[in-house]
Amino acid sequence: MNSILVTGGAGFIGSHTCLSLLKKGYTVYVLDSYINSSPVPLQRISIILEKENVKIDDKLTILKGDLRKESDIKKIFEIALKKNKPIEAVVHFAGLKAVGESNKKAIKYWDFNVLGTISLLKVMEDYDCWNIVFSSSATIYRPKKNSLMDENHELGPSNPYGVTKFVIEKMLNDAFRSNQKWRIINLRYFNPIGAHPSGLIGEDPLGIPNNLFPLIMQVAIGKINEIKIFGKDWPTKDGTGIRDYIHVMDLAEGHLKALEFLINEKPQICNINLGTGIGTSVLELIKTFEKINNVKIPYVFTGRRKGDNAFVVADNSLAQSNLNWIPKMNIEHMCRDGYLWQINNPNGYLK
Ligand code: NAD
Ligand code: UD1
């Protein structure tokens, strides 16, 4: 399998994955509407590869298009056919991901995430393409006590965004049950942070971020005054929430391993966690960021956020055994690379 369609390839995780795919020699087709991104990260990918003396020739094809329109998806499949390099697998990132917005605009989330995926699967069937890696999320789990979550952990998303991920997984299960040509991996990401070590591509949230790490980066460069820590009385080692932060480059590598698994194994559908298996508290993340980057991150404690959880950490043994994937980067790398990206690009990809 050499030719891959990456939906949402201009986004945070998509752009890092495109970079890793191109570096590995894959032919990459990107379909993105830029609703939450821009063409710039894809231009930066070419710069990074040039610096690393990796020739991509015509291996990167980009089409601006909306996944909810079957005609746009067909266009990219047709382009690939004309190049004589038909799309053999899809890595499906495109979708909306803001939990807070999904609470207020639930139908918009069903439209982009669920309808977009339905259109994609229909076109894939039409073009005889049966391999897909889907961006799912740990948000579909119902966290319980302070124990690692494996793939059999109880499901129970608590917001419309999470529900869309949950129903897409269900839909993919039905797709496989109805036609066993499908090879499907649902990758359930934990908390992706960090950036490519070049500092050229990274996370560029629109407006004021809601997630902890982008907020820390913006406090570090003085765009935001302080972090509001949501609660200091959680049942954790220091009273602040614990998460499984994973470096975006390790995550990208996980997609390459997932594609390899899809080709080498029999048709199937499986769910695989991508996390490090290591929990880090809010205070630990702030302290590590301060130490590694020699900056001050002021913070204050406030009340708990509605719907929040104490402890969300992956059991990643399935990814290790099935995908032969072991994350290489630790919290220090994540803080170092994220900060480099942010100081080089204080306004994200905007000049
Ligand atoms: P992102 O917003 O940076 O990237 C998503 C990309 O999809 C953007 O470039 C956007 O323009 C594009 N897109 C959205 N709707 C589209 C449509 N209808 N047609 C074409 N393009 C469209 O998000 P990300 O952080 O890179 O996340 C990628 C995927 O991973 C998403 O599906 C997200 O739900 C999932 N995920 C992300 C996280 C996280 O914390 N970042 C965690 C778990 C799962
Ligand atoms: C949140 C979403 C989750 C989504 C994920 C990635 C909620 C309840 N969960 O997860 O569904 O998949 O983002 O988009 O919204 N924190 C602060 N102050 C802040 C922000 C966060 O103290 O200003 C704390 C949180 O309480 C938590 C940790 O930092 O303990 C991480 O928060 P965040 O980055 O929002 O990620 P999740 O809560 O894991």
C-alpha cells in the first residue's frame, strides 16, 4: 500500500502524519476544507523535507474540498487514478473537535463528523478502497477510578463531540459486518501535544484555546496571563487532573504502524489506544514546561470544569503488541518542541 488519502491533512495531527508518510516514501493525497487550518502547514512540510534532503517530487497532492460533498471526495480519487497511483487506504482525520462548541452546536458536529464519514465510506466503496484508519478519541470512554483504560473499558461519551466518535466507530463496525473486505482501525488518541522538533509545524488553535497545553504555550509567550487550574481536590497525587499526554510525532508514527498492520493482517476491524500509558498531572506538566524551557507559567486554582475527570490514562499494550508501536518521546520532549513551535510562531501560521 503506497498511496494514501489523508482527510484533514492540513490540521494539527494530519500535517505531522503527512510529514511522516512522505518521509517514509508514501504518495500522499490531502483533502481539506481548511475550516480549522490553512494551506501553510502543508507548505512547511515541504520545507522540512527539503532541509532533511528528502525528495518528494510529485508525491504530495493537495485538494481543497469538503468531505461532506461526495463530489469533492470523488475528485481526489479521480486525480489519483489519473496519476496511475490509485488511493489504496485512507487516514481519516477530518472533523470538528471542540468539546465546548459541540455542546452548543450538536447538529453541526453530526454534520461534519458523521455525515462527512458517511460520504467518505460511500466513495471508498465506489472506488474499491477498503482500508481506513480512523481518528477516534479516548473521550468515548467513561472514566471510572484511577486505573488505566484498555480498549474493553466501558464506553460512554459525555458530549456531542464524543458521541459522534462513538457512532462513527459503530458505523464502521456495521460496514465491516456487511462486507468483510474492509480493513479498519479505530485509533483512540489520548492527549496529543507537542510539535515537530523543527518548530515549523505545530498546533494552531483558532481563538482562545480550551485545552491545557495550548494554553500553557500561550501563557509562556505572554499572550495569556495565567493558567486557571480546574480544581485542586481531585483524588490524585497532587489534587490536579491527570492525563496521558502523547507527542504528536509519536502519534504520527502510530498511523504508519497502523497502515502496516492493515496490509499485513487479514481483513478486520479493531480499536487501538494511542497513549503513552503514563499519567501527568496539571501541576507536573506546568512544572516540567517551566524547567525545560526556563520560563514562568503563572497559575491560579479555580473550581472544577463541568464534566471533567480525575484520571484518563491509556493501557497501550495492544498498540505495543499489535502495531509494534512504542512511544519514544517523554513530557520533556513535548514541552520543548511545543515551546519552540510557539515562540517561532506566536500567531500560529498567520504572519
Ligand atoms: P484539526 O482541527 O487540527 O484538524 C482537522 C482538519 O480537518 C482541519 O484541517 C480541518 O480544516 C479539516 N476538516 C474539518 N472538517 C472538514 C471537512 N468537512 N472537509 C474537509 N476537511 C475538514 O484537528 P486535529 O487535532 O488534527 O485532530 C484530527 C482528528 O483527530 C479529529 O478527527 C479529532 O477529532 C481527532 N482527535 C483529536 C484529538 C486532539 O486532542 N487533537 C484527540 C482525539 C481525537
Ligand atoms: C478535553 C475534553 C475531551 C477531548 C480533549 C481533546 C473535556 C471535559 N474533555 O480533554 O473530550 O477529547 O479535550 O480535545 O472537555 N485544565 C485546567 N485548566 C484549563 C484547561 C484544562 O486545569 O484551562 C486541566 C483539565 O482539568 C484536565 C487537564 O488540564 O485535568 C487536561 O485538560 P484538556 O487539555 O482540556 O484535555 P482533557 O480534559 O483530557
